[in-house]
Amino acid sequence: MKKLITRRMVSGIINIVLGIFLFSIGAFDITNYGQSILGDSLANIGFFGLVQGIIYVSTCKTYPHKWLEIVLGIYVLLDLIRPLVVSFSNNLSNAGVAGVIVLIVYAIGAPWSKKGYPDMPYVQKKSSKNNNDQNLEQLTQLKKLLDSGVITKKEFEAKKKQVLGL
């Protein structure tokens, strides 16, 4: 049974709220004062928090995919690190601190292991040949159980549907 990845959900909700807040401040700054380093940085950081939060909340009850975590990691490097560097290099510590907070919240929700979360590992790709071999073996075992009278025809049909994914 799939479990809820609580820290992923909490991280997502926090970053959605932070993302909306920071993006709004950045957009307000740009709208009222023209293009600025502060507005641009806050809008970028807020947008990252919002996107990351939505992804985390929408995937907090599914087995994680390694490719998605890699894409999010690359997204961090491309969209969050630049505004952080720009903020700190221009003495805009408020934007820099906001970016660090979003980054920390992102890291809290990310899987820390190469295998995913402890109770929810990464989805493993199974080759169809191995899967077909396993299905054939299971069906053979079920047929033997049916023939020996251990299971009924109804139980056999139900298990066969389950094995074949019907």
C-alpha cells in the first residue's frame, strides 16, 4: 500500500505559500518600479518555490520517479542558484535569505537516499521479458493449485486476472 510522504507534502505546501508570496512581491516590485534585480530575483525564487511545491504536493502519495528528482535538481541549479548569487553579490540579503529558505524547504522534501524514500522507493523499471516470465510462472503455480484442489475455479480466475493485470 502506498503511504503518504509527509515531509514531501509539508515541504510542498510551505513552498507553495512561500512561492506565491515571493513571486507576488517580485511581480509587484517589477510592475511598480520597473525591471530590477530585487524584483527579478524574488520572482524567480518565488516561481521555483511554487512549481516545486505543486510537484511535491501532487506526488506526495505516489512512488517517486528518479528522473523527476533529477529534473527538479537541475531546475534548482538553473533557476534558483542564479538569483541567489545575484542577490548576495548585489547586497540584496532579503532576496538571498528567501532563496536559501526555499532551497532548504526543497531539500527537506527531496529523497535523501539513492533508492528514494525509506518506505517509498523509486519506481523500478522492469523488463517485459522478466515480467512475462514471472507471470507465466505464477499462472503455472496457480494451475497446479487448481488441479490439486487447493483453490477453487473462482479463486483461480480471480488470481489469474490479478496476475495478468486485467
